[in-house]
Amino acid sequence: MRILILSWEYPPKVVGGIARHVHDLAIALVKKEIEVDVITCGAQGNLEFEVDEGVNVHRVSMNNPVAPDFLTWVMQLNLNLIEQANRLSANGKKFDLIHAHDWLVAYAGKNLKHSWHIPLVSTIHATEYGRNSGLHNDLQRYISNVEWWLGYESWRVIACSRYMEEELKRIFQMPGDKLRVIPNGVYPAEFQKTTVNPSLIRNRYSAPDEKIIFHVGRIVREKGLGLLLEALPRVLAVEPKVKLVIAGKGPCLDELRHRAYQLGIYPRIYFTGYIDDNTRNALYKCAEVAVFPSLYEPFGIVALEGMAAGTPVVVSDTGGMSEIVKHGVNGLKAYTNNVISLADNIIWILQHPDHAAQMKRIAIMDIEKLYNWDRIATKTQEVYQQVLTEFYQSPWRKTVYQDAALDFQRDEFDEIGRYRNIQ
């Protein structure tokens, strides 16, 4: 089976969670003996082509006229993705199926689906409606329409959680038989190894006698960091020797700093900015608790990462995180957008290390059993096989070849034969 994956980000270009998801999924699919090509956005200093653990990664150069706005840039990206895909096709590489990740590659996915006459599968990682608690301007409404359009054009739509499945049904009236739920996953070893001394990292960000509350991620409204700042004075009233370490960057960073000054807690917070993976992992090892108080979280990969790193987690009882964390068993859940509940759960972990250690052990077992990439790749492969079976029997495919009987017979033999080999 040959799969073309379209994604606007792929390591080392990492903006959000899609990059890591696509990277780990592609590698896991290759281990299932699926041939995978990823076409993604290039960046200065990145290789235009490389083989990443068996995955053929093609990065398109954005040598376009300077885009006047974001939507123009997205259209330029899609034209470049299509150009690279057609270059591969012209060089003899044929694909059985296209897998598009999120609305930013919807145009390329639709174009290649109809020009190559092969099925399109999409993963919708989040919605514009959910991110903004509604649609409040023309840009948001346009992006939401493109998300609907991607779902409409897709043979199957993969959602990362039951929460996300219900959101797609509610917002886009997407039929249930088109949707499949496959969770995200993590490689625990990636969050447990570090080449730096954790004690040195602790001394960099906190005093030796301070307990560390750790958060890592994009600094955006929906991650609920304003709530975490409001909860910190309540935590300090009970546990005065605490340091909150917030790692990451984003548009809300200056606003958070200003709010910390207003609350009089700025000396108790360390805004690290961007940190590399080694520093992140060392901080996980040092931290007494990792906190993710999101207001909107379709899945919550950060919760899995914290659990994989062996750090007790406190999360908001919302979205996909509600499905990952079992309260008091493998982590704690606070009421969403509730300062008192968030503070109480953080304090509980700080004051009950035995319970925290027990939850850590169970969390690791859950990840190994439920959120491992081999299991996720198997479920994704099942979706691909089901789509291909339906495609070969569909009127759409037969119509494509009805005027080219000879080509149809040859392609029928090649494709059916190739498909039988993967069963």
C-alpha cells in the first residue's frame, strides 16, 4: 500500500501538535510495511528531501511572492504541495490513497483526489468553531467552511477522540458512518531520556527547596494559562515554596506576564520561552506536577506526554483529556475554567506524594496499553483498507475508467493485486 500524507508542518518545523502526530504516525505505518511519502512545508535550513526512519519526506520551498495575508500564504502552500505531488507522479510514483491533516492542506487534498482519481482520507485535529467558542468574524467562518469542505470531500474522517467525533457531528452535521475515532499516541522513551543533568536544570529555573509546577505548550488563549496564573496565589497560600515554570511561546505571552505583575506573583513564575526536548524532559523529571488547564482540547497530547515522562498531571475535565485521565487513578481532573478546583488539585498532588507516585505508575501502563503507536497504526491501516475496498467497488471508480477499457483492465489487475497483497 502506498500512502501520500499532506501536512503543513513536520519536524523540525513544529508549530502545534500536528507535526509530532504526523511524524510518529508515518513512522509507525512504515513499520507496517506501508510505503509513506509526506509532502510538507519547507523552512530555511531544512532538507528538501530526506528519508526519516523509512518515511520519504518532501519539503516544498515557499519561494512565492510575499503573501499579503495568511489565507494567501495557505493557497500558495497548497499550490506548492500540488506541484510536488505531480512531480512525484510524473516520475512514476503512484499512490493508493491520500491522507490530509487539517484544513490548511484541504485544497491540495481535493485537487489530487480528483485529478488522480484516488480516495481522500482526512484527520481533523481541531475546529475553528471549537478554538474560538464560536465563529465571530469572516475569517473564522471561512476556515470553518473549509473544514466542512475537507470533511465532505473525504471518504473517511478520522477524529482523535470521542469528544472530537461529537463536535464534528454537531458543527458540520457529519454522518457517523463517515467518522472513525483513533487516538493520538506517544513514544514514552522520547519523554524519558535527556542528555542534560536534571539537577542543573532545576537550579536554572528554581531554588533547591522549591517545588516545580510545570506547563509546556503554545501560549494561546485556549490553553487556559490565565486560569493557572489566577490559581497560583491560592497554591502559594498553602505551599509558599513553589515555582511555576511555563515553557513555550505564543501570542498571549506578554499578556500573561502583565497579569502576573498585577497579581504580584511574577517572582514565582519563570517564563522560559522555547526550550529544546532535552530541557523539557529534564523539567518533567524535576517537576512535582505538570498542569494543563485547557479551555478547549480536542485530544490533549500534552497530557499523554506528561504521563509518559513520569510526571503526575492535573488537567481540565474537558475534551479529549477527559477521556485520557481517570480522576485519582492516572492523574487528576479539575473543573474546566474553575480557579478553585484547579488550585485544589495542584495542592493535592504537592501534599500527597505517595498518591502522586501511584498515579504515575498507572499512567505509564495506560500509555503502553492504549496509546502506543503500533496500535494506532494498525487502526489507521484498517481505515485505509476499508476505504480501498469500498473504492474498488464504487461507481466513482468505474466511471473514471469506462472510456479506457484497456487501461482499466491493466489498472484493475495491478491495483486489486496490490491490494490483495496487503490483506
